[in-house]
Amino acid sequence: MSITRFNKGKKFDVDLAGKNTLKLSEIIEGEKYPVNAIMFTEKGKFGKSAFLVSGDTIIYLPKHKVRDCEEIVADEVLVEDIKAGRVGFIPVTYEDETGATRYSIDWCDL
């Protein structure tokens, strides 16, 4: 791992203007989608959150994926893989302890 992982700033040169925003519940489960960028916001009412840019769509991720995203963005090789179109995700559902349906993703290679 390189020392440059401590540099702050944008890792992905993506214009967010005009992009649609979707919830994971609105995306077809089980299909592969490309990850064009991983970004973060501190503006949510629950603190730091992560979102993916996939094509012309922004997809906000559940809180439990923030740590994964931080680690991915800190890894220069994975950032280059994303930029080269080699990283994707698959939407998945699961039931929590109360029986409610929840949404998450599994990472995949493209």
C-alpha cells in the first residue's frame, strides 16, 4: 500500500449533475452493475454515508458498507480497477432479526 492513500481529495473525476438517484430497493436484485465511482457525504442525518455512481445513476449504500467503501478508496489498485471498469456490484436482500427486508450489495469483478 502506498503512502498516497493519506492524500485527501477526489479519487474519481465524476460529474454528479443530472444523475438520477435510486434506492437499492429500486434496482433489480441479482444483476451485475458497474461501479464508476465511490463517493461519500457527511450531509446525511445519520452521519457519513457512501454512495456509488453507476452509469447515470447514484445509489446510496447502507451504513454497514461505509467501512468497505473507505477501504476500497484507500487502495490505489482498487481505485484504478474501478476507473478501468473492472469493479461491479450485485444488489441483494436479506431479513434482519425482526423479519424486515433489508438491502445491501455484494461486490463483484466485471
